[in-house]
Amino acid sequence: MPSNIAEGSSRQSNKDFARFLEIAIGSAYEVETQILISSDLGFITPEDLIELSNMLNEIIKMTSRFRATLL
């Protein structure tokens, strides 16, 4: 996610930057999948799953709001 945002920030237009923020949001959902798999396999506790999911959802919301300001 941070790499997508960094790459997008170097673009010449807000439209291009917004596209990279969209890609970063997609990456966040990939991370969510990995968190769920980690939970299913017992690598993280149910409490960690909730905490990580909540934090990730906040990041998605913030990125989505930022993206909306560029369009």
C-alpha cells in the first residue's frame, strides 16, 4: 500500500494519483485476506484479528476519503 501511494504521488495529475490510491485500496483488501487466512490457521488470536481488521478498515476509509478529494 505505501509503495502504491508513493508511486502515485509522483504522477503529474490528480487523476493518476487517484488511480494509484485505488490500487492501494485493492492492496488493503489483499492484506485483509492474509489476515483472515492467518486467523484461520491459528497464527493470530481472535482478538488480534478484530484489532487488525479495525485498523485496516480505518486505513481504507482514510485512503478512500483522500482519493475522493482528488477527483
